[in-house]
Amino acid sequence: MLNMFKAKTVAVIGASDTKGKIGHDVLKNLVNLFPGKVIPINTGASEVMGLKAYPTVSACPDKVDMAVFCIPSKFVLEAAEDCGKSGVKSVIVISAGFKEVNSSGAEMEKQLAAACKKYNMELVGPNCLGIIDTHAKLNGSFAKMMAITGDIAFMSQSGAIMTAMLDWADARNVGFSRVVSLGNKAGVNEKDCLEDFADDPNTKVIAAYLEEIVDGPAFMESAKIACKKKPIVLIKSGTTDAGSAAVSSHTGSIAGADQAYTSAFKQAGIIRAKALDEMMNYSLAFSACPLPKGRNIAIITNAGGPGIMATDAVINNSMQMAKLKDANYQKLKSALPEAASAKNPIDVLGDAKPDRYGLALDTALEDDNVDGIIFLVTPQSVTEVENTAQLVIDRFKSAKKPILCVFFGGTLMAPGEKMLQKVGIPNYTYPEAAIETMRALCDYADILKTEFKKPEIVKVDKEKVKTLMKKQTDNKDFVLGLESIDILEAYGLPLVGNEEAATVDEAIKAAEKMGYPVVMKIVSPDITHKSDAGGIRLNLKNKEDIKDAYAKMMVDVKKHVPHAKIEGVQIQQMLIGGNEIIIGMIRDPTFGPLVMFGLGGIYVEILKDVSFAVAPLNRDEAEKLIRSIKTFKIFEGARGAKPVDINVLIDAVMKVSQLVVDFPEINEFEINPMKVMDDGVTTYAIDMRIMLNEKCFNK
């Protein structure tokens, strides 16, 4: 657990009597509620806000556990040294003017982090809003209000979003356990908070707003442990491709700036929210509701249109409409008016009073075929909004399945909405929001069933690849084409028969040795996508075909890529039939190797039917990666074809995963296509390319 939440004595460095100053607001927040001792530190005052003040922490006779810095950045280093020498365990540096400003500020931030490390002090910030622990009545922040006591822990990289969420939650009676403004994250980061929140007995749900992650793999490992204890709901901003580095492979161009985060969060058991309202919607539901046992949802409504919209949303969010048990269906059918619908969605009609709603809700709660309930109310002339809200309140705590309410409207529905908010029952403005939240509950129920296995180690010839890598880098050759063949062989990836030829005569000899028909491909370090440059000829059946193809290819390639260095051609065995796949990797700066699997060949960029996962992968993750593409049914034996043995595909993905983990100097990797033959078990890597990171060899 983080020491800052254990503090019994807190010093405010820069404490002030002047309203409007940060040092005044922080001191006031602490004095108002904190049961421990609060000590003002001010070099020019003997008393602040009626409390005895000291010029420095070291001058204070009490042992200080935590210090909150509210002073200009130029004084922070000296104060940090003083705190360290005085045995302070945690410092919250609210002060701005560090790396967010300029390079000199960044250097000062490094010195601050080093000082805190020297004295083994926790550092939150700098450039942060502070911290809150509602259960300890600790408000070490300059937020205008104290959070309501609750069980949602929230960390935010943005101080403004933190205060906005506190205000939003206060208006809706939503409580927090702990709140941390991370600021520049020179010390305490998202991993530290995640681990602390996971072990905090007062926290039931972990919510986060992040702009970047300091150590992706370490964060994933912590999340895999934390998500088994409590749900993690996270927003990651900065999801667009603007400013992302140019890449040359299909894998890199398809991956995009945000794909690694999407894949990593999914693998680590994190529920990702797209917006702040989603984050709070999900968090409130996790706080208040039991988890569903399955994905069968019942909708109770007093209007047809919203019921239809809700039904569509259920299906579109990977859930099913529950089929009521026949006895329950008959009970509703006999009790409801003839015009009502006893089938799901259960339409109790616009004139429904609370008793009719209550019958439908009780029936759905009792029915084992129903895993979750959407309770939808629209404002009709006879709708008893408050009495209908009360019937939900009466049943909510004892319910063994989630009930998500949609009191759909505005002014007329407000009294019911306020009643639900007062007791912490989730209510949503629109059906879609409630159903997306229900999906999040279902997703987390599945996460709890997921076993996070360690990646299996595949037997490979790693030393051979080390030797090959050294040779390439000694030659300053960072784009591997045909050189990739030996690397793939060392990792047990089967290759199609091939031979390089520098002239047309050598090409003929290679083809005759291999046996017709053959494929001819251009060999050039300057050409990534051979087909786009006219650098591939298929089904060459004799030496005349070879001569003709060679001559035309040279003309076409020079036309498309005039300055390309041509090293010759590659002659490959022509494979007939089968399916083409792509296995690739792009190295993400945060999470490392991001492996891609999908439909290969010329359709990669057109269909973009691919999926991604962060390596290293275990077999279960590799199988999920493969099965998650839209066209997976092709490999199950579509239109009478023999199904592919999925273990063959898993083996190939696992070997690529291990290769790119073993060799961090591989920046991009691609096999496209790898052909899976019609027997469903034989595979051949046909075209491959490896790009090395020059920085790895310039150290």
C-alpha cells in the first residue's frame, strides 16, 4: 500500500492565510476534516490559520509522514532535500513548472525524482492536484469539494478531469474511496496506484483516466492480478494516428496509434471506456450490482419504440434476449392486458401502474433464464414515476442479478431519477448507455473466469539467429528480405522452396532444378510491396516464360520504383490452392511487440481483416487472436473445404511471438503470405521481411 494513505501527520509547505492561494486551499481542506495533525510550513509566518507554523519541516518537532508542496518550482528541490533528511515518507508536489513547461523544468523534475529516490520518499506529481482518501478523511488536494465517501477509487493524469468528475459525482450522489491526481508521474505512477487500489479494503471498483502509460508490460502484469480482485475501468486518451511514426509494413500501417492499448487492455482484463460518462456508468454499476451469470437479458418497458431500440442494442453488444421459462411466460400472459407483450421485451403498455411493472420485474428476477434486466420507463400521462422508482428500490438490494434502470425523459422523470441516485441505483439517460453498461458487467464476469497462463517456450535455435543478426548489423543491413529465410528456419517456421538468381540464366537453372511451375519475385531492399511494383510473376511453366517474365519485370519495376537497387530475382515453388494468411509484428513504444494475424496476400490492406495481441503470447491468447478475425469461418471448412487444424496456426503464431520477444532489435516483422494448404495441416511461409531497429546497434 502507498504510504501517503497511512499518513498521521501532514505538513503543508507553502501554507497561507491568503484566500485564493493554493497553500490556503490545501491547508483548509486538511484542517476541515483530517483527524491527524496538520502542520503549516511558512518561512515568513509563525502562525497560519490559527495553527503554529514552522519555516521548514526539519524545524518542526513532530515527525511528519507526508508533505504537500504548494510553493514555486524553484524552491521545490531544497524543500524535498529537507523532507528527505527529516524522514518524511511521502511528498505530494502540487507545484507546476517542470517538464510540462520546458527542458530546464524537465531537468529539475529529474533532480526532484532523484532526491526522492535517495531518501526512499514516495513522490506524487509534480504538477498535480493532490490526493484524497474519503475513509481516512484525508483531502490533500486543492479541489474545491471533498469527495463523497464511497467505494470507487479513481486515478487521473489530468487534474481538471479529476475535479470535473468530483463535481459530476457530487451532483449524482456517487462516492469515491481514494482519488489520486498523477500529474507528471515523476514518482508514483498508474501501476503503483493500481496495486494500491487493488489491495484497499474500502475500494470495490478501480477507475482511471490516463494519457500514457510509463511501463506497459509491468502495468499489464499488475492489471492481471488486480482485475481478479476488482474491476478496472479505464479511459486512455490520445487514440488517433496524428503524429504517429511512418511504418513500411502492412502490419504497421494497419495497427494504428491505439491498437496496442486496445489489445493490451483486453489481454490484461481491463474494461476500456471510450468516454468519461461511460467510465462512470460502468463504475457505478460495478459498485452497485451483482455480476450476471450469463448474457441473457430481459427488457421491461412501457413503450414499444424504446423496447425495440433496447433489443437492437442488446444484440449489437454481444448479448442475447432471454427466453422466459414457459411457466413465467404464461403467468405474464394471463396477468397482463391483451395488448401487452409477455414475450421479451416485456411491454407492460403505456398505462402501466407500479403493480404491473412489479409483476414483470419479479417474474424476470425469479426466472433462471434471465441473467440481467433493463428496466425502462417513459413518461406517459398515467405513469407513477416515484412509485415505480420505489418498487425498484424495494427489490434492488436483494436482487441476485443486475437491474439497470432507464428513466427515459427529462423533467417528468427527474423525481424518480433522484430517488434512485439517492440510494446508489444506476440509472441511465438512454437505453443504449444502460445496455453498454450491462455488456461491461458481462465482460467482467468473463474476465473472472479467464486464467492468465504463462507463455509456453518453443524449442528454437536462438544462437543461430544471434549469429545472423550480428552479421546483418556488422554490415549495417537493417532490412532483411531473403536473409529472413534462415531466421524463420531457426524458429521452425516451414518455408516454400526458393532460390535467389542474379541473372535470367541463373533463374532458369533454379526453376529447372526446382521443377515447374514456379513464381518469380523481384529482390530489392527498396521494394516492400512487390506486387504493387510489378515485381511478381506467377505460374511460370517453362524457360520461355522465365525469360519473358524476367524482361518484363525489370521494365515494370524500374517504371514503378526508378531508383530501386535490383539485386536479382527469387524463384519459388508455385503452390496451388490453400488459404493465405499474414503473421506480422510492429514494436510498440509502450507495450513492446504487437503481433498481428489475419487474412493474407493482396487482400490485407483492402479487407484489413486482422487482429492484434501483445507478445509474449500463451496458446490460449494465440487461439483467441486467430479466432477473432471476421473470416475465421474460412478455416473451419467453408463450402465443403477441409477445415484447417487450428493448432498449426497457433504453432506459427507462437513461434513468431517468441522470435520477436527474444530479439528486441526486430522492429517490424512480416510473413505475407503464409499459405495453409488444402490438407489443412501443411503451411509454407512464402514471402517474409524483417526490419531491424538501428538504435539497438548504435548504443
